[in-house]
Amino acid sequence: DARVTQTPRDKVTEMGQEVTMRCQPILGHNTVFWYRQTMMQGLELLAYFRNRAPLDDSGMPKDRFSAEMPDATLATLKIQPSEPRDSAVYFCASGLSETQYFGPGTRLLVL
Amino acid sequence: QKEVEQDPGPLSVPEGAIVSLNCTYSNSAFQYFMWYRQYSRKGPELLMYTYSSGNKEDGRFTAQVDKSSKYISLFIRDSQPSDSATYLCAANQGAQKLVFGQGTRLTINP
């Protein structure tokens, strides 16, 4: 049963620290998405890649967020420096055409 | 105005009831419509996927899309306590980023 995996599952950090979240997409999927979910805003798309190339990162605060795909099996989302308003659940999803399959998420708390 | 609007609820119904969840959308270019189910502290799980207008049935679940009125529905028959979750509708133009509704929190009471 192929699944998207994400690490870490939970992260507590202090304001100003760097946070790196990792995602392993489903093998064979060519599109990878990063989302952020909060109670107030719901699911927001931060960035996505197709065939490892960034297609759209307009949802991401570019001064502090960066997303990369160093290879087809790994996507990373980095926040530097982190702020309390970044506290949220961050989901990675992968897909091949119209549908997307989500990972379990990284729950981030910035104190 | 958001491209996909969904009443966040919460919605609470007795076990065995028929549940109707609804969304509206504004972008006429949307061709693909999905419903995701999200349990507490889990990632969204793809439940149903339809292309253009029409109905699609899978067990107790029926997804319906009316493109003329830009209306998306999910019906759950014989609802079970295990159906208690947040349901998110989503749409896209195909092979592109999904636009999600806010999600409706559903509770099925035994």
C-alpha cells in the first residue's frame, strides 16, 4: 500500500530557529505539493513541483520559506527563521494526474 | 470570495441518517471535483473523484456535480459513527493545483 511519508510528525521549536520538514512522495508520482492547514485558513497551497521542477510557489512567504526537491524521492520545506504564526500542520501530497494523495502531516508549534 | 465555498458546520446527525454535504464554486474552468475525508490528526484521504457533471456512486457514498449551477454534493447513506470526520471538497482544471473548500465537520451520533 503506497503512501506519502513525512518527517517529523511533530516539531516544537522556538522562534527564530530553522525548521526542515521532509516528504517522500509515492513512487512514480510526478507532482508534489506542500500545504499548510490552520483552523482559520483551512488548507492553503504553499508550493508544488512537477518532475522536480518548481511550478508555483506563490502561496509561500518567500523571505522565510523555501521548498526543494533534491531528488524524485525527497521533497523538503524549510522555514528560516521560524515565527509563532508559522504554527500549523504542514502536509505534503503527491499525484500523477488530477488527484492527490496526502501524507500524515507535520504538526509544527513555534513558541 | 473564495473559488470554492463550503459551510464549515459543524453538522451533527443520528446514525443511519442520510447526510448531504455541499459546496459551490465560482471558476467555470474547473473540470475535476473531489471529496476528501479527514479524520482528526490525520491527512486528508481521497474519497471520491468525478469529472465534469454527473453522479458517481461508491458504496454508501454518492458524489454529484452540477456544472450549470456550480454545485458539488456528497451524499452518505446509512451514516455510521465511523463517518464522523471533516469532509473537504476540492476542484481543479486537471493536472494542476487543487482548490479546497474550508471543510465541513460531521459528527454521526450513535
